[in-house]
Amino acid sequence: MAPVVAAMRGRAYIDFPVDDGLAFLTALAQAGPRDAFYLRMTHWAAPTPGT
């Protein structure tokens, strides 16, 4: 289990019903200036920091 924990360090997962999750992501995407977080939300292959 230690390798899995190490690989997931620095990540968080939130579980929503589909409709609530879509509303949450829409609110985040429209919350402010376009930044690295917005890019990662909208582009599946966007690089993540530190990679």
C-alpha cells in the first residue's frame, strides 16, 4: 500500500452525485481569472505542476 500512498501524495478526491459535481466544476471554472487550475480542469492532457 505504501507505493500507492506515495504516488497519490498531494492529491485530493471529492465524490459528488453527477449533477452536483458538474455544478461544482462549473462554479470553479467561472470563479475567476484563467489560471493553471482552469487549464487542468478543461484540458485532459494539460501538464501538472512539477511534471
